Amino acid sequence: MQGTVLDTLPNTMFRVELENGHVVTAHISGKMRKNYIRILTGDKVTVELTPYDLSKGRIVFRSR
């Protein structure tokens, strides 16, 4: 799902607002962390949601 980063939280966590209006807490995927991809407030990102808890997810791509 596509979303916009609203806020930066401790431990590389982010508050992301999805296209449908929901707000989730997301962390950075391992490959993004390994390649030092920086995420700032306002960035457009792609988020994978966990099927077990729809309020948590993983940021897998930062749009340009």
C-alpha cells in the first residue's frame, strides 16, 4: 500500500498515513536499513502490512 510519512519515532519506526486514511506504525525493511536509505517526514513510501495486526507494517520502498 502507498502512504506518506507523518512522523519519525524512536528505533527507526515511522507513523505512516495510508491512501485509505488509516494511520499505521511501520519500521524499515532490512535491505533499506543495510543500504542506508534515509526516510524523512513527507516522503511517499510503499508499506507492507502484517495480516495479524493491521496497525503495524514494514516500509519496503521510498518513492522519488
